[in-house]
Amino acid sequence: MTKLNWRSPRRWLVTSCSAGTALWLAGACSAAVVTSWTAPRGGLFSDPANWSAGVPGSSDTAVFDLVSSYPVDLDDSTAASRMLVRSGQVTLNLGGNTLDLLNGVAFTPGLVVGNLAGDDGALLLAKGTIAASFASIGFEPASSGSLEVGAGAVLDVANQLAIGQRGVGAIAIDGGAVGAWGMQLGSLASSVGTATIIGGASSLDIDTDLIVGFEGSGTLLVQDGAVVTADQVVIAQQTYSVGSIVVEGDGSMLVLGGSLDIGFDAMGSLTIADGGRVETGTFVTMGTLPEPWFEENPPPAGNGTVSVLGPGSLWIVGGDLHCPYLGYATLTLGDGGRVFVGGDVEFLAPSYATVTIVLSAADVNGDALVGAAGSVALDPETPQVFAIELADGFVPIAGDQFTILAGSEITGATPEPTLPSLPVGLAWSSVVSFESGSASWVLRIVVAADYNGDGVVDGADLGTLLALWGGAEGDLNGDGIVNGADLGILLAFWSAP
């Protein structure tokens, strides 16, 4: 059999029906046959006795619709036009061989798991390769399908791979590899698509766009050291879609050659946790599109949410980070998590951004939580909200320092964060500092009784407290008045030689 490069986005194929006879798929050497698997206990793919109309050939459709669980074994590489898993659970033991599915038409994909309404099919691939031009899991409305790509198995899709095209679809990659030209999770309205990539031996490689929630609901989970690569990723592309990506665990990675849109025109989220890592080659937008002003009952604006939490969790943006662009954005980071931006970080009116910083011992005297090679622009017209929180069980002490933002410059509004309570006698100090070619926003824990900020509590501070006696200014314990209790706190922190 002769075939084109499976990883080029072509909608036609060359196939060989017999030695020396090649043709375009517009014709066929013999009439196509639909043949169904009939052996409920499983058996050889190549055994005619296991099929209703004989072993499928290169122009035929193989159907698995028995309501049972069974193995099917390939003892040699072979080809069919299409393979449909409509019900039951099929374990396809490829034995190191390749099954080529030659149909090159998008609306009749070569591989379908869960084809028609009411279908509920499951397919497990082991030790070998399935190559198809198009593949769909959960093809029609009210269908359901699941695909597991196990150890040593490969699914190679030349064009689009749809998980939850119109129905409900799920793919799990556990020790195997999947490659496709493009991929969608939750393609059309009311569809649901989920992809789970587990372990260091698992990979998902998309040549162009990976869309998580096109019109439906999409979820991508990258766990336990798995790696996903793509050119561009869009999370929640169309109005009322929903999309979510979670990258968690040491060594788990999502690596993009191009851009990332989070909440393009709907609700999209990205979670990086427990040592996970996400890298984008160019820019990132969160909350891309605004609410349409010209509609009487407009759909919501794009809304992007990102969380980067836990030691070793890292988000690297190759270009600019728009947080948000024209919609809404929520950024939560800290507890050892970091964001590094190769370009500028921008908060632009008329957008709305909420930034929550969760501080822990992992952040004390460490690198900036958001570090930019370019500028950090805090537009004064943008209603930004910076909220500082403390991780569970973390109690900072005097002298602790946290660098929140750093860049070549910080422009626009001065951050005025909401701050958590500290132990009696301690206070927050918020400073935006500028040096030649750099700027930073730093929070420090200081002794509240050091009124003049010289680093010691001494007679000068005692004089200040006495001058403020009876008023609210200079209160150290939060009871609204400077009195003997505050004098006791000052003496407890006395540090003059």
C-alpha cells in the first residue's frame, strides 16, 4: 500500500488496490463493503470468520458494535477505509503493526468511536499504530465514545482530530503518543471533549491549532510528567463555549511555538500547579474579546483565568502578556509559582483585571512573582484589583521581603493592594522602586513601632509615640488609639543598643 505523508493536511490520498494499480479515492477497484465484527470473545482481525462480510479491505468499513468487551489482534499491517466503534469495549492489540484508515473525507472520518445517537463505544490501542486522515470521538449528537492510547501505541492523524465533535468524547494517552495536524476538544455546540495525558512516556503533538472548547466544552489535563506540544492554543473560542487546561506535576509541560488565547470569547482557564510548566513562543491574551456594545442582550465578554501555584510551577510567555486584552482576566499566583514574560505585561482599559498573590515561605526574598523583560503597564483607568493573601500556615516575620512585579519600568497606577493582617507589632511596607533600566514593586514586613524607618526601635520612635498619644495615628494594635498598650508593643520590639 502507498500513502501520502500522514502529517500533511491533505484531504485526498493515494491508495493501491492491487499491485501496479493506483487510483484516487474518487473511484475504487471493487464495491465498498460494510462488515461488522461478530466474535464476542475476540480474535484475529485477519480471520474472515470473525466478520459478517469478510475481512475489511482498503475500500471497506469495519464496524464494531457488539455490546461486550473483547480483544482484536492484528498479525500484520493492513488497511481499511473506515473503522467505527459503536458500542462495547474493543482492545485493539496492534502487535507492532499499522492499521491505515484511508478515507480522506472530513464528514466521514476514517476513525470514529461513538458514531450515531445512542452509541457508547470504547477503544483501547496497544503496541502499534493507527493512521487516519480524520478521527472523531463522539461524532454525532447524543453519541459517546472513549479512546485510550496505551503503552507503545500511536495514533497519527493527518488532518483534524475531534474529541467531542457533536457528542461526548474522551481520549486518554497513557504511555502512548498521539499526533495530529489540528485538534479540537468540544467542537460544536453542546459537545463535550476531554483529553487526559498521563506520565512521562505519554505525548500529544499538534502541528497547528489546539482548540479547547470551540463551541462546546473542552478540557485538557496534562499530568505526571506528560508533554503536549502545539503551535497555537485557544481556550474557549466561541461565545458560550467553556475551556480548561490543567498542567500539573513535576515535568508536565505544555509547549507552544506560537500564541495562547485564554477566554477568547467565553470562559477559559489555565491552571499550572505542583511543578507544571507552560511555555508560549509568542504573545498571550487573557479575556480577548469585549462584550458587544451594539447588542440589546449581549453575550458575555471573553474571560480568562490563570492560576500558577506551587513550588516549581512556571509560566513562560515568549512575547507580551495582555492581562486582559479587551475582556476580563483573573490571575492567581504564588506559593513558589512564577511568571516570566519575554515582552511587556499590559493591563489595558477598558478591561478588568483581578490579580491575587498567595505568599508563602517559598516566596521570601525570591525572584519576582511576575518578571518581565519589558515594561509592566498598570493603566490608571483600569480598575485593577491586587489582593495579597498568605498561604495556609504561613506567618511572615520582620525582614521578610516579597518582590511582586519587576520589569524594565512600571508605569501607570501605583498598586494599592488589599493586605492580610499580620501579628501584632508588624506592618506591611509597599514600595515601587526605580533604578537605571529596571523597576520593581516590593512588599516588606516591617516593625510597626519603627516610626522613622531607620531599622531600629529606639528613643526617636518612643518620642514619636508619645507625640501621637491619645490619637488614632500611629496606633500599633489596631484598637484605634495610641495608649499604654502601644507603648508595651514598642518596648517589646526595642532594639536600640
